[in-house]
Amino acid sequence: MQMAAMNKHLNRDLETVFLMTEGKYSFLSSSIIKQVALIGGCVEGLVPAIVNEYIKQKYQEINKT
């Protein structure tokens, strides 16, 4: 809703379309996924498998330092 309001403020002719996600994913955001991964939490099943592998590698390297 905030983005739609800002879009309207920036350009009155611009229309915003909302695509709803499945309810079981409605609580997710990239920030939440990154925070969970940073503390070593499991995000399997919340992101595609290839993203999960990348996140595991990235945050293992960060947590080593």
C-alpha cells in the first residue's frame, strides 16, 4: 500500500497492481530471510533450493570472520 501511495504521488497516471502470494508465504520478506540466515537459521522451504544453497554459503563465510 505504501508503494502504491508513493507511485501515485510521483506520477498520477501510474497504476499499481498487487499480486497476492499464497497465505503460507505472506509473512516473508528478503530482510527476514537474510536476518534468519545471518544467525544460522534454516530457510529451506522458504526460498528456492538454489537460493538456499547460495545463502548457506554466503552466511557461512560471513560467520567465519
